[in-house]
Amino acid sequence: MVRSNNYQVILDFWFGDIRDELAAREKQKMWYASSGQTDDVIRQQFAATLQRADKGELDHWAETARGCLALILLFDQFSRNVYRGKPEAFAFDDKALTLCYEGITCGYDKHLTLVERLFFYHPLEHAEEIQAQQQSVAMFAQLMEAYPDDPQHQAAQNAYKYALEHRDIIQQFGRFPHRNRVLNRRSSSEEQAYLQGGGKRFGQ
């Protein structure tokens, strides 16, 4: 379990050694390829920390840019590993979104590396709200402009592409159809056709 004053453990686990503002390839594989082994490791090491954060015991982390990022990772990323396939996987999204909005207002995101900013903005991309999705697209577009040279530009461009995919789904359905089964929501005929036709599930 992470000690209450050591959010760096979370950042080190998730990002590893950041060079040229990007993380190593093995970390990227961990993020985007669902793995029961990774879920087990995160569940064992960080589930208790996630619960402490949910209770407000780690709110002081949000007083710094990287502390705020660590809380966002807990609520927006680690929750999906800890509770994969359960409604609780999405139960912390509102808290992550609030931290994201507040952090942007404080300018925290401007103090982070490119790869850290990608995850700082993820709560916008995960929100089932069109306003958040529109801001998500705008923030990732800004990153492309801020990093015109490869390989950073390619990473920002890929993130922008995924932001567009998320926004387009919310524009079409008002929610993410792939969450319906886990959240016990009835899928419309259009959503069923989308999912049966290979619609995006984003690892969930």
C-alpha cells in the first residue's frame, strides 16, 4: 500500500523512466493491453490506496501538479484495473473529472511532461458528457500544436485520434455502449448493432 505522503510511487509504477517526455514501450503495453496479471498487481499494490483516496484521506495530494495527477491515475486508471468487469470500475470517474477540471484551472497540466498530460486529460475522454468530450478534443489538439516534432508529435497525434473516437461515440449515443452490460443498462437496438459490428470497447 502506498504511504499517504508518497504519491511518487504511483507515478513511478505507471510511467517508469520518462525520457524525451515519453514513457518506455513496456509501460505503454501495460496501459493499453488488458492483462489479468497487471490487474492483479495493481489490485494488490494500490486497491487500498484507491479506497483511502475515495474517503478523502489523500486530498492533500491535489495541492501539487503531480500529486493531482497521481489521484487522477487512481480514480481514472487504477480503478479500471482493480474493478475490471464490475460497476465500480467507473464509480470514481466523477472524482477524476473534477480533479482534471480543477487542475487545468490551476495550470497544473502545463507543469507536466507530454505523457503525463495525456493521462491528466483522460477523465475528459472517459466522461459521458459531450462538453467534457469537446474539451478533451481541444486539449489533445493543443498538445499536437505544442509538440510539432516526432516522436512526441506522433504520440500527441495518436492521443488526438482516440479523443475523436470517444467524442464521436458520445455524440452518437450519449454514452459508451460498451459499459452497458457492466452497468446493467439496457442497450438500444442501435447500440446493440454497434457492439455486434465491432464497436470500440477500449479494453473494458
